[in-house]
Amino acid sequence: MLLCQQNCIVRFVVNQTVIATVLVAGPRIYICDECIDLGHEVVLEHRKIKEVEVLDKSAADLYRFLYGASSGAFDRAVVCSHTILQEQTGLDNAQINVAIALLTERHMLQVIPYGEDCALYLVGGLPAETKFNDLSQSYSIKANVLVKPSPEIKLFS
């Protein structure tokens, strides 16, 4: 479920002091402009994935996995190892590379190498939440990080 900044999808109007401006689906059901924009984004995203699927099903599968693993409707970034990509999508390295090339060409994915066998994936062409740190002269990027469970990592015990 997608929520706008006002935490509403549909606003049932009881009084006349409502900020939503667009009447949808009947006499007293309004949706705010932000929710309408989110709805359009979902429809456009679905169309883009269908177009990619016609060209390369592997690219569509990879995109769906990364999209689902990203942090949300507004910040779509995920840090993931290539091993996890292979395990979760069933694709080999060659298929992943071809899929990434196609998705990058269509501006649906941006890949930033992040250590050995790992990358930061910016999904959907939308910018992730970023902040510049003056002390370290580096960017902080809000992203989900996918990590395989391991007995050495105390976080999971």
C-alpha cells in the first residue's frame, strides 16, 4: 500500500475544509494530488516493466527483485551482493550483466559499485535520500542492505 505524506490514500470528506482537490469515484471521495501522482507512477512503472519483459525476461525479474527489496515508494535504493542476486533471481552472472545493461540503458537502474562482489542499486530512476557529510567529504545514501544470515554476525542471534 502506498501512502502519501499525509498518510492517506482515499479521503472521505465529511466537511468542506479539505485540502484534496480532485473528486474520484463518487460524490464525497477525494484523493489528494500526491496520491494521484503515486498512482500514475505505479501505472508507468508497470508499463516499463512489461516493455522490458518483452525484450528480456531476466531483466524484468531482476528489476522486480530489486524493486521489492528497496526501502519504499520514495527511496528506492538497495545494497546487495551479486551472490544474493543470483540466489534470489536464479540468474547467472552473464544474465545479470545483460539485465543490468538493459535496465541502465532505459534509466530504470543505476549501479554504484560498493566493495568486492557488491553494489548499490538505485531502482526506478528515482534518487535515494542523500546527504553530503562535510567532515568525511562523502555522501550518505539511505538504502536497504541485504545480508545473508551467518553465525559470525551477532546481529541475527
